[in-house]
Amino acid sequence: MKNTRAIAAAGFVMAASLGSAWDVGAQAKNPVVGTWILVSQDTTRPDGTKVQGYGPDPKGLLVFTDNGYYSLHICRKGRANFASGSREKGTPEEYQAAVHGCNPHWGRYTVAGDSIAFSIEDAMYPNWSGLKQDRKYRVEGDQLRYFVPAGSTGGTAELVWRRAK
């Protein structure tokens, strides 16, 4: 019985090691694969002024799987709770602040050259559901940067992510 447990434990350790090796291999082929933590989101307007759409210390998580799925979440730090304590009983102002303060979307992605194409399956902002959005990107060490045309404000947003460890 002890030998069976030892063999099972060794098999588990070996499988876990191979899983890590496969993940490293996926990253070598596709440098965005993995989990990323938001560092900053800054928009440069056409007149050169900079704004931080999610405040000075936004929070975010971006996951790219090796089989082509992604999930992206960005929120303003310190968003106020709903006074009612229920997400179904917010005031119009609370709902507006909640929507303005977060930007989650998810779906499929592809990487080609210096572009990531997000094929958005669904999003908090429903106008994005079903859209494809291309972003120029670069990975330098443990940082991922990509650039977004800033629709309503004009200019370009730069998002900087750090690889989660």
C-alpha cells in the first residue's frame, strides 16, 4: 500500500512538472499566454493631455489561455458600495458609477505579428459583444503593453500589464 501511494505521489509530481513545462512551451510559441495583472491605463488625447480612465491605481486581471480564450477585467480602485447592499436595488447614480468604473469582457483571441485580435463574446458594455478588436502589442520581459484607440475621448490608451507570478 505504501508503494502504491509513493508511486501515485511521484506520478502527480511528474504530471505537475510536465504541466508547467507545457505552459512554458505555450508561452514560447505565444508570448501573451498566461495571467497578467494591470499596472496602468493611460489615455493620451489628441492635444497631448493624459487621463487615467480608471483612476491612478486601476485594478485588473487579464488571462490568455493556450487554447485561444481570454478574460479581461479592469476596475477603478475604491468604487463605492451600493447603499442598499443589493446589486438589484441600486440608484441610477450607483449603476452609472458601477458601469463607468469597470470594463470586463471575454471571448477568443488570436496573435499575429505585433497584433492581438480580441473576438469579444460578451462584455459589460453590450455594444462590444460580437465585435473583433485589434490591438498592437509588445511583450518586454514580464510586461505586456497594448494600445487601444480611445473612442469617445479621442487619442490612444496604453495598457500596461505585469505577468503574474
